[in-house]
Amino acid sequence: MNEQVRKFLREHNLTLADKPGWIPSDILDYSDYTDEMFDNKLKDNIKGYITSIDEDEIGINEVIWISNTNRDSGFEILDPSPDIIRYPLAQDVEVWVLTEMVHIQIPLRDLKSYVEKYEHTLWNIGVEEGKIITLIEQYVP
């Protein structure tokens, strides 16, 4: 565990015991650096909800995020098709979840239990050569 992780856990009064199985290799805050880092991981970005997780592929219900100043939230999420699209997983897929307004990387093996607990979570999904390379939980106000 690096110093950045230790500092985050201390500041938010957390321990790794609070998140069984989570071994964060990095913690990212909302900064230009984070945006740039995530932009590089989301080259062919889609947004969607995870509907199923298998050993080597994930089912996604793709949605569209539209800025809309007429809405109280400032955005709306459109689901143009109920179809589930299955994407294979890249061998080194990264999974980032939101905790206390920062992203923490978790092992892929913990994604299924996370999605079961937070089933209506919106994800930014990075796809490269037809495979999912990155899953980043989307902050939804």
C-alpha cells in the first residue's frame, strides 16, 4: 500500500478491512491529472449499466448522457435500446469505483459483488479493439 492510499484511508477513517478484498493500487482525486488519466483509458468510451458479469465478458445496457440545462440535475440519461450488448474483457481490465468522491481501483474479482450491492450504478466503459479495458464508476449527482 503506497503513502497516497494510507493518507486517504486515514483521512476518511477507513481501513482495508472496511472493504474486504479491496487492494487499492492507486487512489485518484478529481483533478486535471485524474481527468487526463481517465481520458486516456476511455478512448472509445461508452456509458452504461452492467447487467451481467461472466468470467470473460460483461453484459452492458448502453445509455446516452445528455447535458440538459432544463433539468434540475443539468443532465438526463437516455436508454435508446433495451438490448444488452456483451463485451469480452481484456486480460488486464481495470475497475475503478467511487468512494468518498474519489476513485479507488479494485480487483476485477470484486466487481460482481459490488454491482450486486449497487445495481443501478452507471459506468464509463473504455473499449479498445472490441474489448473492455476499463470500467470507471460514473458520479451521478
